[in-house]
Amino acid sequence: MRAPHPSHDESEARALADVSEFGVHIVHILADEDGPAFSYTVGLHEKHEQPEVLVFGLPHEVAHELLNDLADLVAGGRRFAPGDRSEDLIEGYPVQFLAVTRPEMPHLLAMADWVYEGSPFAALQMVYPDKMGRWPWDEGCQQGFRDGQPLFGDREPGDSGSSA
């Protein structure tokens, strides 16, 4: 992990300080012509040997609370892996974790890539269903919901995404 240095700008210094003090820093990316808003963790890999987690399509305040809750669970010993589902993060809804293996990962998670100085790290995409319980890949899921939650994570072959 990168060491703090006086030449770092305010956001870089804050990310390093948060990882050091809290074990996690949350980054929020605004929606633009290339895609929807998303948020992700920095520090879980370094502090807990847990993949970083990103989530699309949520207001930043909601995503911040959700990712901080996840970080608290990880700090308490909980681990999340590709294919895992959890009902402990969003009340009344399961979430599923997908392995992010796309070549875009360092660009998507630019602050994590910077903090880790380009060293490899794992990442998971946290995916949530719509109000009808449909995952973005399910038949009948609205296109707008799919567009707000693009899949950068890979699903297990044959995985329907239904929660157990």
C-alpha cells in the first residue's frame, strides 16, 4: 500500500488516512455519459484480505452507508466471495456478489489502483434485485433497472440469481 506523502492531493491523503484509521475509504463516482453512478471500497484488501466491493445505481448516501455496513461486517470477521448471497446488508432484499474480472477494473476502481500502487487486488460487484425480486439478468427486469446496474462482475454458469 502506498505511504502518505506531502505531495499527495487532498483526496489522495484522505483515502490513505481513512484506510489507516478506519480500514476502509469509500469512493463515489458521479453518473456521466459513460454510465451510472457507483461507489466502491478502498482498503478492505489491505486491512482484511477481502476483495474490494463496488455497487452501482444507488444514491451516494445510501451506497456509503451500505458499504460502511459491509466493512463493519468484514472487520468483525465476515467474508464475502464470488457467488455469495447475503440478506444482512439491505433490509428486505438479498444481495449477490460477483467476481469482477474485467480489464476495466483498474480504471473503474482508480483510487484503489492508486492506493495499491498498481499491485493486483480482487474486487466484487454487489448486485441487488428490483422491488419485485428480479435480478438485472432476469427476464422481466426493466431495462432502466438493468442500465442503472451494469454487470462488471461475472456470474457463476447456470446461476439463476434467485435467492435461497
